[in-house]
Amino acid sequence: MKKYKDINVYEATQKRLEFIFNEFDYIYLSFSGGKDSALLLNLVIDFMKRNNITKKIGLFHRDMEAQYSLTSQ
């Protein structure tokens, strides 16, 4: 059974990112080059800028459906 909360997806993402950056020393993001992973990467970068976070994040690039040379450069 689904339980709905009084929070939108953007606010929930911000809370999750706050938890991740507070609890983990190393943060890695999987990136396929598609629209979903591009959105997540931009949300992470915006969160870091807004909160003056200077630590580096790791980026793992892998696309199991298609490896386009322009995406992987």
C-alpha cells in the first residue's frame, strides 16, 4: 500500500541529497548521458552550489543500451 506524504518530488530530492552529503564521505553518481541521469547530475550540482559544498563527487559513466562516442568523450 502506498503512503503519500505532504512533500513534492523536488523537496524530497533536496532532503535526500542533504542526508547523503551529511552522512557519506565519498559520493558517486552513475551517469548514462540520458535525460534522467543528466537531471540528477544537475540537481546534485545545484544542491552543492546552493549549500557551498566544495567536496568532489565521483561520476561513473555507463550506458548499457548504447555507447555513443560523443556521449563518452
